[in-house]
Amino acid sequence: MAELSFREAIAAGIAQEMERDPMVYFIGEDVGAAGGVFKATVGLFERFGPDRVRDTPISEQAIIGAAMGAAMTGLRPIAEIMFSDFLATCWDMIANQVAKTRYMTDGQVSIPLVIRTANGGGTRFGAQHSQSLENWAMAVPGLKVVAPSTPADAKGLLAAAIRDPDPVIFFEQKSLYGVKGEVPDGEHVERLGEAKVLREGSHCTIVALAAMTPRALAAAQNLAADGIDATVVDVRSLVPLDTRTILREVVKTGRLFTVEENPRLCGWGAELASIVADECFDDLDGPIVRITTPHVPLPAADVLEDAAMPSVERITQTVRGSLR
Amino acid sequence: MSTRVEKPPVAEVDRPTRLRLYQLMVELRDFEQRAYELFLENLVRGTSHLALGQEAISAGYAVAMRADDYTFCTYRGHGHTLARGASMAAAMAELLGRGNGMLHGKGGSMHLTDVKHGAMGSYAIVGAHLPIAAGAAWSAQVRKSGQVAVCFFGDGTTNIGAFHEALNLAVVWKLPVVFVCENNLYMEYTPIESVTAVKHPAADRASAYGLESILIDGNDADVMYEIARRTIGQARAGGGPSLVEALTYRHGGHSRADPAKYRPDTEVREWLSRDPVKRYRERLLAAGIGEAEVNDIETRAQQKVDAATEEARTGAPATVDEIERQVWSDGGAAWRN
């Protein structure tokens, strides 16, 4: 095991797959000699050269379109969209073209494409550089949606996404880039569509994603001090969604709390709440509670941003209050 | 580069090529005509965008392409798809929503695709396929396959951002892609001149990308074939992309719903007199090709369309099993376990 930062793990995942498969190419803005604005791809340009690690103009439609055309014709491209907020500038490419072309052509083409993007808040960048947009992608049939919470998963899930034969939107929560953690040595590949139980308890199940996962774990620690024993599940992959694991854990504890960074409406937790209500209603001992950012654009000032996003304190208090 | 190519030197096109060009144009014409008749019978549902009058562009490029080259086209794409060798019966059946359709009923008229024949899709959001075609060209470039991507689009596309992004990227990366603007003078229902800063929406903008300005008669199959050979040859040889503006005219409206009453009669008459199919027929006869041979091409085209229509009409409706097939590469649509 080596200790890597989340950003180093991203670069390691890409390097592992580029080494393994000569058809893997990586394009985006400032990804070449600059190593990416978040420094998550440092060293790849030097190692794999300017043909396989290629800078693009600020042209998100061209980035995604080119990656799609290449994916349809034999490459396995990784395209970086610098901030997930910029997905809006190429949403036609993603939602109409990348997601639907396989289906509309009845399987004549495969689109093995990974779109990596820095997602979420915590960096005081304001409402156009901080959104948590995994729900946009989750709402479109034909896209897989992955959001890791640890360096090990950053590497292993990214490798799995690159090997996947279908398009994957890979959300990297930008406040996690500096977080360090153990990453298995040698080839490391996870499986898409498997949630991970990080902590087992008996009183409630807290399900979280990406940067909300460490917060849920910290809240569980606080709750333990109060005698509340919480299970914490890291969703990791919204599509495919590991409902089996989540339902199993909810049935065991009888309570579900979701911790979502996204604004309130139509968050992934709402879909999960619907599934749980449909399929294990009789096992519930109380209401399903969603802990989210309020339905507002994310403000920039530190005090405002911190108060808007689900915090360890808010998670702790909400769970404690609901179980009382 | 301020030069403008308006009349490329057209070498004498050889007889077999000319016959092939004519055959393709007649087939495309008859197919579209039949598709229109089937609308009137209410057999073709949804919308459909016919390319009647624009056949010389599809034929000229298709004949000049290598079998493994890529075609990317728009929702007005029946002709481009068929010109690459796609099954006419499967195309017609797709228009009719049949299970034996090219896409088993899941795409419809606006998305005809036949990857086996290099027809990489018909894209129905204006501009989207230009970057995608550039991507296929990028793939060909790095795989050193020698393939070229040809991307057809309408004049209206020149005013959407993806046009600019794709052209710029293609030039910067020197990609083997040919962008062909079919300027039929109308952006859907609106004269393109009234909504565009320059007179020639593609040719006048070529210099912005350091490209030669190419403005040609899109209703002349020989001219189209010649420019196709030149631009495809340049791309294949590593000389980078081209942007071609081919002037043409839709004989009908934008789509099924549009009777095209907004077009002046004189303009319509003038363009009908430049019908690429009729014009080419006259050229063949003038070149000494016997009328019997020309008639034979026409008869065979009709028979082919008749057979395709019959196959489509008698096909079973698309099956509901298809709904949850082929979202993913495992053939299914599962999003959860």
C-alpha cells in the first residue's frame, strides 16, 4: 500500500490504463504540460507524449464531440471538462449524442468514453464553479455516473470506468483532491455499481456520496458518543446503482438518511428514497430523511458556503433529532 | 488564403463513374419521392426531412469515398446513408416503424445509421455531428488507418457554436475530415441570408480557419465528384481538413409539415430548371451514352424502390421487446441491481 493524494490517485489510474491499453487517449483544457488546473494529471504528458495527452482549445463541445467520434471508431478516450459546471456548455453532446447514439442505432456503435470533471463545492468559487451536478447525469438514460470518495476508489473506479464499454461521467469532488489515503500497490481496478459499507451500526443507515462520505463518517463518530450506532454506506456509483446493498443495510437498521451535496430538488437521494419506500416500506421504523444543500445556487463566501453544504454538525444533529 | 474556388477544373469523368453517379442520384430521388408518397398514405409517422434536389452532393461524395471512410450527416440524411450502400429496404422499413427497420424502430427517419457501410449516423441536433466527425477523423489519424471522415450539414449549421469549435479543432489538429455545407438557401423556413453576417455562410468564413474558400455548384454531380476527390485526397494525404460550400436547393419544404409557401415562385422555377438529376441525364445523353442505357438505370432504380417498399410494408411492427435493449453494451438497459 502506498499513500497517495486523491489527485495523485487520479493520475495513477489514468497512467495504469494508458500503459495497459494503447487505445486510451486523454484530452482536455490545460491537461498537457500544465498537468491540469487541479494538478490531477501531472506527469502523464511527459510519460505518454503529446499525441496521447493532448491539449484542446476552450471548446467543450469539440472536446466531448471529438471524444465521442473517436470512441465510436476504436479509441477509448478520456475527456476532461475542467469544472462540472461547464458540462452545461456541452450538454447536447453528452445528453443527446453520447448517451443516446448507441440506443438509437440499436447497438451499432459502442461509446467507451470517460468524461472526468471536477465537481462540487467547498472551494469558495461561487455558483458557477461549485455545483454538484451528478444528478444531471443520473437523469439521462445511457450515462453511467461515478463519484469516488477516497484515493483508492479514485484510482480503482477510474480504471473501471476507462475499461467500461459505455460512457461514464466521472465526478471528482474538488475539495477531495488533497486528501490522502492508502492505495493498493500494483494494478487496481474496482467494479462499477458496487456501494461500499464503511461502518456497520444498528440504529440507522446513512448513505452518502463523494465528499459527503467522510462527513457522514465523522457524524457517525459523533453519534456513537451519544449512543447512536450508524451504518455508513458510500454509494460510489449512481448508475449503475447498487440498490441491493443499500436496501439490505436499510432493512437492518430500519432508518435511512441520505447526505447529498446537491441542491434539494431531484437529488439522487430522492430516487433512493422512492426505491426504499417502494421496496422495504414495512421495514422502516421512521421517515426517510434527506440532508442536502438548500435549493439555492451555491454562494461564494466561506461562511455561506459552509452553512449551505451538509456539514458534519448538520448531519449529526439531523440524525440525532430524527432518532430521538 | 483569399482565393475562392468556384469552378474546380473538372477532368473528364470516366463513363463507369458517370453511370454510377447517375444511378445513385436516381435511386436517391426515387426513394425520397416514395417516402413522400408513403407520408401521404400516413404510413410514415413522425417527421421526415427529404433531400429531393440535393442528390448530386450525396452521390458525388459517396462515389469518391473509400469503403471504410466515414459519413456523418444530419436528419436530412436518407440520401447520404443510402449512398454509402445501406439497405434501401431497411431504411424504408425504419421510416415505417417496422421491426425489420435499419434501427429496429428505435431511431426513425432522422437517425438512419449503417456502420457496416461507413454511415456513422444521422444527427438531429443541428451542429452536433461536426465535432463528432472531427473525433472520428482524430481516431483515424492516430490509428494511421488512412480513413477520412466526411461531414454533411446545412447552411443553418454555420451559425451554431459547434460549427466553429469543430472547424477550429480540425484545423489545429490537422484532421482528415471534410466539412460539406449543403447550402439550400433556407435555414428551415428562413432565408439563410437574412440571418447570416456573410453572403456565403461557409465559404466566406473559411478564411477564419485558414482554409481555402470553396463555393461550388452542388447541383452538378461532376463538380461534386471532382471536389470530393480533391478534398478527400487532401485529407487522406495528411493535408488536413477542407470546408466546402455546395449551392443547392430543396425541392420541397423543410420537413413533412412544411409546404414551403415562403419561397418565391421565380426562385423555385429557376432552381427546378437546375434539377441535378435531369441535368445529368442530359449530360449523359450529350456525351453519347445511349438512351436505352439511361432508361435501364431508371427502371432498375424504380424496381429497387418498389422492392424496398414492399419489404417495408410487409414487415411486422417493431416489437416492444426492443424498448429495453441496447442502452448498454451488454445489450440491456439495467441501471440497478
